[in-house]
Amino acid sequence: MSKSVPETAGAEPSLAELRATAEETAATAEEARKALMDAAVAAATSSTRYGHLSKTAREAGIHPQVLREVIESRHPGWLAKAAEKREKEKAAREAGKTRTRRSQDAA
């Protein structure tokens, strides 16, 4: 004869209960990761300033290269356009410095 073991108030959860909890927790974690990535992409693409993407990645706890790859997949060409814009701004700053020096020499 086999005796059934009665469950007591302090009994550990069954494997099925633990599996259900794990699956539920995994789904919640996946949703949180997706929300984090969406927010990181939005924040990173809000500025083309040098270092902004890396700073955003650090704050989010995401490797910068992973964030770059996600941005490139969601917004093809954005990274190249941002780099181009930075280069144009840099050239404009350099041109402004040059004009200032020339105008000072003429005076």
C-alpha cells in the first residue's frame, strides 16, 4: 500500500507551478527588454551629437554595437546620415574659425 503525502502549508511549490512561474516571468522580462530597447532607440536617434548613441547605450545597459545594429535595422541609413551631419557641422565650425581669423587680420 502506498501512502499519499499530504501537502502542508510550508510545502515547496510543485515543478509544474515553478515552470508556470518561470514562463510567466520570462514573458514579462522579454516585454521589459523590448520596451527598454524601444526607448533606447528613440533616445539614441533623438540627437546626432558625437557620443550620444554610446552614452544612451551605457545608460540602458546595452552594448553600443548592439544598439547600432538595432538602429540600423529599424532606421536604415540613419547612422550614416548622422555621421554626415556631424561632419558638415564640423566643417562649418572650422570655416567659421577661419573667417574669424581672416577678418581679425584684415582689421
